[in-house]
Amino acid sequence: MENLKIEKMKDKLNGHSLESLWSKADTIIRKYYSDDVKEDDKLLKNTRKAILELHDMDKKSTLYRYPFDNELQKQKVGDSDDDYAIDYTHLKKEFDKVY
């Protein structure tokens, strides 16, 4: 039973690529808001840039969200164990600047 839980957690962790998720969202936004996007796509371009910066810092999209990686090992950066988190208040302010 424990192995089943571990496999289920690993499966969930593998679907979190921000680049992939943004690509899907971008497609949907362009489909349903095509007139707005044609008029001005600056917001989408800036949002993509911000999301890809986050993706480049954490390609597996686990470092800032989970205390463990895809192999269920404690997250490490460099030679140390550290806790990482996103300051969502600051992130919102940055996205507000874009919007």
C-alpha cells in the first residue's frame, strides 16, 4: 500500500512543468480571446516571459512548491539543505505591474 502512495505522488509531480502548463493556457487564451490578443498581445508576452523565468529556475517545478523532489528526496540546492518558498505577495505585485 505504501508503494502505491509513493507512485501516485511521483505521477502527480511529473505534470508540473510551468512551460508546458503555460503553453496549454496560452493556447486556450488565444482561442477564446483572439480579438483581444490580436489587438494587443503584450500582456501575454510579458506573462510568458515571467513564467519562463520561473521555469528556468526550476525546470521540474518542484523546488518552490514541495519539500521533496520527484524521487521523494529532500530538496537540495548546492551543498546545503534549505527551505525555499515563493513570496506570493511580491509575485502578485510583479504580475500587477505587467497587467
